Amino acid sequence: GGPQVPRAGQPDSSRAGPGSITIEVNGPTSQPRPDSIDCGGNIYEVTFVPCEGGMHVITIDFNGEKVPDSPIEVNVFDPSTITASWENIRQISVKRLGLFDLNVAGAPRAETAIRIQDPMGKDLRANANKVKDRIDLQFQPEMVGPHIVDLTYADMPVGGSPFTSHVYDASQVRIVEVSRFGKVGEECEFTVDTTGAGQGDLEVRVVCNGTLVPNRHVQLADNLYRFMFIPSQTANHAIDVAFNLEKVPGCPLMVRVVDIYSLLGVSASSALVGVANCPVYAVVQTQGNQTNPGDFTANITAPTGELVPAKIVQQPDLDYKVE
């Protein structure tokens, strides 16, 4: 039995003749008051509510004499001492074993019952193995979402039961809309989509030459986040994304950052002297560095102050011809 749970017995005095019954209950440090109900035919139902765990001794006297089999010993355990390591399965990865244990030190031998339901209400198989003063429990979830774990010992719920275990899948996290090229001093952006990954914590790190680069984010929609950082060095920047401390597929992503102005040179060719109504061009040299054509604009002004139309064409050697 357990504290605050009435315990019952039925003394039978039908063959003892007339007299009075005295019942006394003694716990380790307390004396619960027994209550009796006359069931008729000199049979009485006696109950008491233990308020602590441990051995309780029940003494029954009839007309001042102990009755046969008295005193009676009842071992009461406190169900609050039965604890489960719920934190071990608060968040677990899909298709991996969820492992936790039940501490039953000092408790009498009793049956352990466990029921686990997935988000669809389907019961999952769970295994239990008694090891000294604990019971090892395990199950393997097959789908993402909240799983309900209902655990009892000696027909009484274990503290914290029913418990919700959140199952996640880090492989469902995707990095989208990311540019592999960036410029010093200009904001770089990428988007992380956690749709289908379940509940969890998203951690994003941007590292350059072993140093963390500050980043910020905004939530665009449910499970959709845009991250931004401003590089200050001309070097590769590694984007690392983890979900519940698990690295997501494809990480780290490398973003090449350059100081575009220090990389470029201009060869004027025929730009210094030109003939009216004849093409004039200049070459922007990139030193073989990969650049984005959309990053360039050309503003050419005539002596009259008017803008002269110009076109920019990327060459096979990655330079640009402005004509």
C-alpha cells in the first residue's frame, strides 16, 4: 500500500462470543487511526490511511486478549520515492532508442506497467529489464511528434506520468536561399526551414578563421527563419546549423567572402582616347576571382552631362568588358 491510500481488513468475531474488539495501528513514526464498519454478523471492515512508508504493525485485541495471527505486519511504501528519469526522453530522435529508468530502491516487489502512444494513438512496444534497484525501460519511436508515456508501479502512477516525449528528426531541417558568395561589409542571408523536424532547439553558428561571427534572425513563418550576418574578413565563412544539438545534413556550408574592391583592377585599353560613334571599352580585371555580374554597374557621362548607355559582359577568364 501507499500513504494516503486506505487499507482494509475484515476481523471476524462471529465465533468468539460477546465482547469488544480493540484495533491499534503503529507505523514507523506515526499511529494512523483505524476506522471500522459493522458489516453485520459480527464481521467488521477496518480501514486506515498510512501517512508514511515503512512497516505498519496492526494489533487486534478481543476483550483485552490478542486474537490469533495478531499482530499483523503491513509493509507500506511511499509511491513518491518511485521516480523515473523523464529528462532522458524529453527529446529523442526518431528511429533511435529512447532509454530511461525507474528507480525502485526500497520499494516492495511489484508489477511495472508501461504504455506508450505515438501521435496517431498507436501503441508502441516497450521493453523493461530489472537491474538491482532500478528498472531499465526502452522504446523506439517511428514518427515525429509528441509521444505519451504512461507508467505505473504497483498499479499507482509514477510521479510525472503520463509524460510527453517529443520525438524529432534533424534530417528534415533544410538550409535554403543561401548565397555561396559574399562581400566584406555587406549583409549575407540564408533561410532555415524546420518543417517536419518536430519540436526542438535550433542553433546556428557562423565561423570565420576560428572566430564566431555574430548573426541575427527573424521568423518569416511557422518553421521558417531567415538568418543574417555581416562578414568583416576576406575568407571562407562556415555556416553550421544544429537541431537539438544534432548537425543537420549538408553542414557546414561554406560562403566565400571577398573584398571586391581590393580584387578588381581596370584596364582602360581604348578608353583613354575614343572616336565619336565608335565603340570604346574598358576591362574590369577580377584576378580570376568568382564574382556576381549583378554586383556591377557602369555609369558613363558625356561632356554634355548626359548618361551614355553601356553594357557589361563577363568574359571566359572571369573579367568583365564594359562597352
